[in-house]
Amino acid sequence: MPQANKTEIIDYVKQNGNILDEYIEKLGAFGRVEGGGIIRPVYTPQWLAAREQLVEWMQEAGLSVRTDAVGNLWGKLEGSEPGKSYASGSHLDTVKEGGKYDGGLGILTAIVALRFLNELYGQPKFSLEAVALCEEEGSRFNKTFLGSRAITGTLPAEELDESADAEGISIRQAAETCGCDLSQLEAARRDDLVGFIELHIEQGRLLDDVKREVGIVQAITGTRHMGVTFEGQADHAGTTPMDLRKDALVAAAQAITKIQAIALEMGRPAVATVGQLSVVPGATNIVPALVNITVDIRHSDQAKKETLISRIETACREAAASQGVSVAIEQHQDRVPALMTPAMINLLQSTADELGILNMPMVSGAGHDSQVMVEQIPTGMIFVPSIAGRSHSRAEYTPLTEILPGVALLAQALYKLAY
């Protein structure tokens, strides 16, 4: 096995890392709209064109390239011993008017890391793969993690026909326009993957605030999405005394204020967000009869998440009772927290320390493909900074100098695993 000293990878990344700037700009052009944001939903022409560009870069890196049934793109550096493989990558799709780093950076750093390892050390003992996962965001079909769920065998075949976009096109129909053969969905499952590392921008501001070079993700937060409906009574705004009203909007307002207070009181990493509100009939001179709100609740500790949910539900009921209105609470989505694999956490932590890379343990408040992969495959995550915490925005930005320590860590960790 070729031997690497602790500075060799860092020096090589510094000397050759400028290629990432070119990659980031070129990949970010696929789906770019006026103003600089990117719209690149899965199975669209811009998504397909971006994937073709990745094929070219994977081949230039010395990787053999293939796509699986669902449209995940794999670039492989073949190992001398068959039977198991380690992978790194992220998702190719974007949110509406998103940035060029979310997802895409994880694919590009995987390609670059494998390219550098190949140039430095040649063939590994175990295979290494860079993967562009076809979909994570849910911005077209309101379904998330299509690529990683196919890999782990947790994507139901019926979902391919039951889920459709705003134009009524099913996942299967859209995938087939891109040459995917979803009749072979089972073949996309990977039983030979023995490790996965995802590099991603933090999508928050903690690393930028404390000036750490990388974050070592310990867990990905659990989420609960709820819909809450307050139903009162529509009345004339001028003739109905204040003490006789059943105002659904006042009840909702009280609940919203309390939801914020509960999350603040529990402290980080508890968060709760009211993201949507609708009022019926929505007229200036009518007491609101019906108000719908959405609540996004997140915590990395399942027991504390349940406590947060319970307190928020109680607050909504109490707010409704105070105004004499009824309340109905619906669950739209629930995900338990995903703990990263301890061995992978330790590998990334010890490797960062050896390389002198300033690091800190972190909890991810956003969802990632890693939370699906870790259910079946030993998984770790590396965060690099997001300047001012901007993400899911055209303002998303991380300079190259703040990406390269993450690339060095990724490459050295993959070296330890595969060489």
C-alpha cells in the first residue's frame, strides 16, 4: 500500500484545488436563471445536461462511469480487491432559485478527491466511487431522497407512479424521458457499499461565526411537519363586539407567538417555524373564520423532539380555547433524528486533528441524503462553512479557500478506508 504522510494530501489539494472553481462555476450554469439563482429539478433538461457534464469530469478523473435505474450517476475508481466499495457524493437537483453549492459541491469534491488520490497513489485496495444522487430536495414531485432511497432499497415502486409534478407527470414518466429504466429499480440497490461520506455546505452560520474550517456532523435533526387549522366564526367587523367574537386569527396569532417562545425556551438545537398562514374569508371587514398554519418542528434528540411537539400542540389547543374556536392538528411528515455512524465520526475527527484542520462537532438542522444512507451503510458527514449562513438562496457562497480543508479531509479519510 502506498504510504501517505499527513501533509501530502493537504499540499496536493492546495496546489491543484483551483480546478474546483472551474467546476463550481460550470455546474452552476445549468439551470441558472436571471438574477443568478438556479432551478434544476430532477429529470429536467437542465438536470440532464448537468449530469452529462459530470460524466465528462468523472472520465477525466480516470473513473469508469455508469448510471443506475433511477438516474444516480456513479464514477468508479476500481480497487484491486473486489467485493466492497466506499462512496462519496451528494445531490444534483436544486430548490427553486437555489445556489450553486448546495448538493453540487458534494459531488464535485468527491470527483476531485478521487482524482487526486488516483494521481497520487494509483489503484486503491477497495473501490472508491463518486456519486451524483439524482434527487434530494423534493422540489418537483414533493418527494425527497429518490436517489438515496433507491440505493438503500427503501424507495417503493408504487411511489414512482403515484407521485406526480404540478403538470401531472409521474416520477416514472419523467425518469423515462431521461433514459432511466425504473423496471430495474431493484438493481439500483447497493449491498456492496461499506461506507459513505457526504461533504456539504453547512447551510447555517455557526462555522463562519466561530471560524472553524470543518464541522463533523454527529446527527441530522428529526423533523415534524404539522398543519394546524383554527375554526371560528365569520362576523361583521363593525357590529360584533370584541367580547362576543370567535376570531380564528387571534387564536392563531397567540399560538404562533407561543410556538416561538417554546423553542427559544428549550434552546439550541430546538427550532420551530410557522412558514405558511392562510385566512378565510380574508376580508378587511370580516372577523376571520378559518386560519391554517404550517409548523416545522426540529430537534436532534428524539425525546426532546417529542416534548417540543407536545408543548406546541398544547399551546395551539390553549390558544383556540381562549378564543372559543376549535382546532384540528394534522401530521404531514415525521422523521426521527439520524445519528451518524460512530466509527465514521471518529475517523473524520481523528483525521482532521492529524491534518491540523480546525474542526467542531455539529448537528445538522437540515435534512440530507446521509440520513437515508446511514440506515443501511456506515455514514459520515463533513460540513464546510456557508458565508453568513446563506443557503437555498442565490446568495449562497463559500470561497475556495474555505472548501479546500474539507476536500483534504475527505481525500485523506477515503485514503484510510480504501488504500
